[in-house]
Amino acid sequence: MNISVPLERKVALVTGSTSGIGLAIGRMLAANGADVALNGFASSEEIAAIENDIGKETGRRAKHFGHDLSNLKEAGDLVGAVTAALGRVDILVNNAGAQHLADIDEFPDEQWQRLIAINLTAAFATTRAVWPQMKERGWGRIINTASTLAFTAEARKSGYVATKHGILGLTREAALEGAQLGITCNAVCPAWVLTPLVAKQVEAKADELQYSFDEAARNYFLTDMPTRRFVETDEIAAGVLFLCSDAAKSITGIALPIDGGSLVI
């Protein structure tokens, strides 16, 4: 996707960025001049390949940090580690997320706590940790990955839906507190995105219903999307890139749907 926003001399921290949406965001920000701190789980070989690929493609620094965002202290310490290694954090993208499917009366305690920790508490911890340096410089961009399920709900996703509603509350609060400090905070809200995780879900549904992959996608996953296609990761990355730009300096506290029109229905 061809979009250009100059981010030279900026450092971006993107959580959950070793695959899918987060990796697309990291690549997009690096392609536009930012050094990128990556975070997420993958093998050492996969991480090295990602770092090397971004460096070769963009000429920017890309460094992985293995902090576990299910741990409040590690989530808060992540910002300090990135600052020590790369000098600063100008852009924070809270993208890390987890999912678990179960009926409310069968939802395990440990899964509820895990989703709260990764999807919501980690975003608070990184935002709190980065705030002083953004405030001191008078410039900062915080973007949280929410979901269309931050506006609606879906059966068997109580933990995910609750945390995504919560991330919008955190986004709006940070926007208010940063309004006179040069810090903006916004959320992007994708619908179905064909990440590796979603592709596995589609494949499982196709096997269950004896459909082709495309039939399962259109007849089960995309029925509420007028475009009848998955959102592409680069489309989300482009939205994040715009929100990082000076053109978006008066845009704060919004929840930007990137959803193929699904919230219109």
C-alpha cells in the first residue's frame, strides 16, 4: 500500500507485533522512517528474520523485546527497556491481544484474568510508563487496537468484548488528559482480518461444514460485512500511520472503524 508520512527520528513501540496486524503496523511505521520496537511471541529464528527483513527493507532499526504483557510489571518495564535501547518512545501502539471462547457460566477464571491482563491492563501499563517522556517533549501518539466488538457483542466472547469496551474507555480518558500536552490517543476498530489466527478459524469451520475456505469465509465470517471480504492488515496499518501524522494532531479520542461497513448494519 502506497502511503507516506514522514516519521524520521521517531521511535515506535508496537506490542503484539511478531505477526498479523501488529507486524503490518511495525513494517508500515518503519517504511515511513521510524525505528521500531517489536514485542510478541515467536521463535528466535522468526524474530531474527523479522528484525533483519525490516532493517533491509527500510534502513531503520528494528529490535524485539520479549516482555510478557500478561504480567503488569513486565508490561510497564517494556517502555523503559525500549527507551534504554532506542533512546525514546514517540509512538505507542497497544496491539497485543488474546481471545478465549466460552459461555459466561463456563468461562474459566484464569482465562478471564488473562484477557483482562493482556487486552486492557497492559495497555494501561505501557501508556502510564510512556506518558512522562511524551509530556516532557510535548508530542506523543498512542493508538490502541480495539475491535468492532468494542461497540457490539458476540456470543461466547465475554472476556474479549469486555476488554475491548474497556480499551475505548482508556483511549478516551488518555485523550482528555493529553489534550493540552501534545499527546493524542485514538483507537482503531477492525472487523474480521485475515490474520494467521483467523485463517485457522476459517479452515476449522470449513472442515466442520464441508465448505471450501471461501465458502466458509463468506457464509459464516463475513455475513455482517457489506464488502464481503476480510479487512487487510495493511489497511489497518495505514489507519495507524495517519493517526501518527501531524495531519491528525487534532484527532484524539476517536474509535476508528476499519470494518468494511459492518457497523452500518
